[in-house]
Amino acid sequence: MKPIRLAVIGTGRLGTFHAQKLAAIPNAQLIAVVDPEPEARLRAAELTGAAPLADFRCLLLEGIDAVIIAAPTCLHHRIGIEFLHRGVHVFMEKPLAATVEQAEELLEEARRRSVVLQVGHVERFNPAFRAAKPAVADPLFVHAVRFAPFSFRSMDTGVVMDLMIHDLDLVLHLVNHPIRRVDAVGYALLGDHEDLAHARIEFTTGAVAVLAASRVHHHAIRRAEIYSRTAWAEIDFAGRTAWLTELSDAVRSGAFDVRSLEAEKIAYYREHLFEEHFPRRALEVALADPLTAELTDFLCSIREGRPPEVDGLQGLAAVAAAQKVLQAIRTHGIQQAQPLPASVLEPVRSLLDGEHLSGPHWHLSPDYSPRISDR
């Protein structure tokens, strides 16, 4: 079988992970890693054996089959449209683009050229989510919390597009109905973009999702509770564990009414209510790596000529939902917190204002880099 020739564009932390996973997948040939920052691309090249390039435009001359784009969000459209236009399959790290309009253009170009456009909403491939999903289809209520310490990455967007969008995608995937109303509040603490946000999303079916995201938290937390009419699931995305609580037939039908219980039954159910009517069990979760799973799905989509599990249309829907949340934050009117003391902000401002950023340094990209064949 002829290997699929790929390149990874953007070799920050996540891009390097992509490159390492691809280098280990059979019938995938990682030919290049691209980043304007020399240290970043050389490190990724050393780990994978791929050619290090400073400019993604070199790849346009190489006849590659597909690219993984893990560049900053503000460059997703610019880079993605170049490759889609030339018939190259694109895996775009989330979010698909910075705006709905840009996402729509990427989707339309992929359709026009009949190529795969996959979006890296990796939690869809989390084995804990996959284990819980069948039991809580068509949920009534979803509560998700996604907290992380400040990483000094993805500073071109806020926490909604950076973290909350994971849970937005999951909720849209589960509910699969239009959004009716969004209420949200957010605060910017370390720059121009919100660093923490809370949103309440109501769907036309009456289903409700309450999402909380923060990138200035002391601890990393990635959890969700999903409630359906017959059960609810608790998912720890980081620990890759899931628990399911199922309602008894009596509770589902409304036949169990605590108001009608006699004293003897009340005493009994003080000890046995949950085991009898709300039994909880750990779900069997497969030992699978979500990043490898989504990359494998991308490669299979190319080979089989089928849509990927998370296609461009779903990526567009997540961006549209994120923009609704951001608009609700702006409407609420307090997205910018009171300024912190200069002594606290100065270390961050020095990173933002200086010549060197903690990231791929796309603004330093040279106009030209040698082709792979010239090296």
C-alpha cells in the first residue's frame, strides 16, 4: 500500500505530538515538520526524522497528500485555504478557524476540491466519552468543567475558542438540535482575551448545557456530567474513566414516589435508595490514545474516500457556537476585569510585546525557505 505523504505545520507542544504519532503510524510517511522558530522545528525533526522547514509554502511544491495544521488559530484560514485549493487533504487543529466566515470558506473549498477536511476535536475520540455516549444519547442536561493553568500558548484567542470549544463540540454532537439561547459571562485577566468563562446554552428541544472554562486555574480539570431520561454519566476526560448511574424502572415510570412511603420504607431506603433505584457502575473504557485515534481516522478517510468522524461542517458548528458565547459575553458587558497591578502583569506583557513569543513565531516567518528536495 502506497504510504500517505504528510507534513505537520506548527511544531509547538501539540504539533510535536501530532508529528510523533504520525511517525509511528504504518503507511503514513511524515516528510516534513514546519515552523518559523528554528528550535521548535529542529526539535520536532530530531524526534521524528522528518525534514525541518521554516515556511509552509515550500510544501506547496512537493506534491504531498495531506497536512496537519497546528499553527495559531489566526493563521488557520490563511494556511488551510492554500492547501485545500491545491487538492491537499487537511487536518486542522481545533478550532477550524477564527471566525464563522473563515470556517465557511474552508469548508466550501474542501467541498469544491473533494478533499478531506477534518477538525481536531480530540475529545470525540476519548475512550471515556466513547464508553459513556451510547447510554446518554439525546441528553436533557450537560454540565462540563474544563480548567487548566495558564500555558502561555494559544494567546491569540481566549478560553472559549481554546478550551470551552471542546465541550461545545461534544454538546452539539450529543444534542444535535439548534441552539435557542446563550447566556454567558467572561473575564480577561492577562491580556485582551477572556481567560475564564461560564455559559448556559439552551437548545430548541429544551436541553440545557452549562459549561465552565478557565485557563487561570490552579489545577487541570476536564470533567462532564451528562443526564438523559434513563441514566446519567460522569466522565473524567483526563483520567479516561467513566461512571454510569441508571434509573430503575420504577423511577423512570414515576411509580416510585417517596411522598407515599411509610416510616418503615423510609428507614429502609435511607440505606438502600441508591443501590435499588440509582445503581452506579464503572464503565469499561478501552485503552486507546485519542490523538492516535483521530489521526488514524483522518488517514482512513483519505484512503476510503469517506467523511471523517469530525468533519468541516461539525468544526464550523463549533466555531459558530463559540461565537455565540463570545457575543453573549460582550453583551453581558464585564468581560474585562479590573486591571491587575503592573508588577503582576509585567512578566506577561514582556512576552506579548517583545520580539520573541512563546510559540511558533509565525510573524517572523521568512518569505522563502529551501524546498525539501534542495536540502
